[in-house]
Amino acid sequence: MKKILITGGAGFIGSHVVRRFVNNYPNYQIFNLDALTYAGNLENITDIQDATNYTFVKGDIVDAEFINDLFQKHQFEGVLNLAAESHVDRSITDPLSFVRTNVIGTMNLLNAAKTIWSGNMEGKRFYHISTDEVYGSLGATGLFTETTPYDPNSPYSASKASSDHFVRAYGETYGLPYVITNCSNNYGPNHFPEKLIPLFINNIITNKPLPVYGDGNYTRDWLFVEDHAVAIDLVFHKGKNHETYNIGGFNEWKNIDLVKLLCQQMDVKLGRIEGESAKLITYVKDRPGHDLRYAIDASKINKELGWKPSVTFEEGLERTIDWYLSNDAWLKNVTSGAYANYYEKQYQ
């Protein structure tokens, strides 16, 4: 069986990718490596935990010796690197943790792959999942393309930009067969409630304020996580070596408009009077280095691989809300303990 390592597979995007690969490729042995930090949760993948072609490994990509031993033992033929610190707010308060995981961790994976694939790169693939935030901030017009110069403005995006550069450098210097994708904001089931949509769903349920940064006019492109998993599948199997593909939802929303739509849908789902949830909207001090607008031109992956989003934002948002309302125990588990202290420090 072909052995594939997926890092960060207990996290939000990673769990959807692991599930797709385990279910769709019975001839692959999928190894899910996750450190199980606050955002990694094995409850995200209980439905495939007993699959014969699935193995969970607890470990940290920052541990070079552990990573080298793991690669030597299993001789992986493919790597999908989704392990990352990803929340901009956290990167502002603790930038070094982002350097350790996103840069040093990626380097450890690259070195291990280079070592075991040395002399025989045929059929191997190192797939690095990145973000549109490496490109910086757009004005009122224009789109990020695969050739847009990097211009990161937060410690998070700077760490991801650095890891992207190292992946490309290993391709040029050592001939490592790689692909990179840069995606827009993901949303959907299993998302830890520190990002906007799951945070606000949880706050609406519990009647807490909805903290909107600045004037709320920051614009983002939104991508349903299951559509992203399909795109990752396509790029891993059909993308060209040493290429970058941008993955976006063709779906721009200003934060405040998104929040108002979310409030409307939540009022219906919770049986509240229309406009009741919107009363929770609270404008808070803007965060430093806040990028005005992200928007991706995903025409390359559409033309070359035939990918496009399968759901509208309104449909995807409703499916997301339904999942959280149907998984009350999951939500309570992940928002207990240290989360409460983090939330109070971050937004109060």
C-alpha cells in the first residue's frame, strides 16, 4: 500500500482531508500526524478511526529526531503538510510559536523527505498547504494570482511565507518534487471557535457579544472546507510538480455583511425574533497590521484541474450552522478550560 503522511490531520482542514483520503483511497495507508494542541481534536475524525488503512500518530513536526525516525520507519511516498499555527491574533501575542511550527516544522519535514527520497524522487510528492495572507493586502480592486509578489503583514503570514520559500528552495536546490497551494479563508464543520464564523456561531448560541474589528469593512474570500479538501485531492494527484495553485471561493464578503447574514440565519435556526442576534454585534479596537482585503483568482486550478466550488456561501453557511447546532457536545468540549481565558484576554 502507498504510504501517505498527512500532518495536522486532527485539525480543521486536515480532518476533512484525512477523511477524504481514507474513504476514497483504500489502496493508500494514511498516517495522520498531529501534536493535538488546542486546535487538534481526535473527535473530528472518530468516523474513520477504525479504518484498516488509517493510522494516527501523536507527535510534533518541530521534533526533528522524531520526524526523521518516522520517515525512516515508514518510507512515506507522499506528504501533505497541513500542520500549522494559523490564527493571526495568536501570532501577534506569541510570534515565536509560529516560527517554530510553521518554519522549523516545515524544514524538518523537508529534510526528512529529502533524505529518504534521495536518489529516487520518482512518484514522490511533497504538498505544502499555505494561505492567501502571504500576498499581503489588496486594495478595492484586483485579485491574488500565483505570481503576486509576497508581502506578508502579520507574524502568521510571514511564517507561512517563509515556509513557502523553503519548499520552493528545496525544489530548486535538491530537486524535491513539490506542489504548493494558497487558499482563502476556510469555513465549515469542526472549526475551532477562534476564527470568525465558528466564534460568532458559539457567541450567538450563548448570547455573548460579537466582537467585530474596526469598522467591519475588512473583506475576505470564503471557501467551504469540503470544497477545499476536493481541491487538495486534485492537486495532490494531478497537479504539476514545482507549481503553485491558488484555491478560492470566488466569494467575497465584508466582515460586517457576513456577520449580519450569520445573525439572520441563526435567528431562524434558534427560533429568535428577527434582528435579535444582530443586537450582539460589538465593534472592538482594530488589531495591528490588519489587511484590508483578500481575494483569490482561482482560474488556474479551474482551467488545469477542473476544480470549482460546489456550494454557494449561503448554502455552506447554513450547513455549517446546522453542524454546530447538531454537535453541541463537541462545541462545549472545545470551548472549556483554557479557551475561556484566551477569549477574555483577546477580545475583552
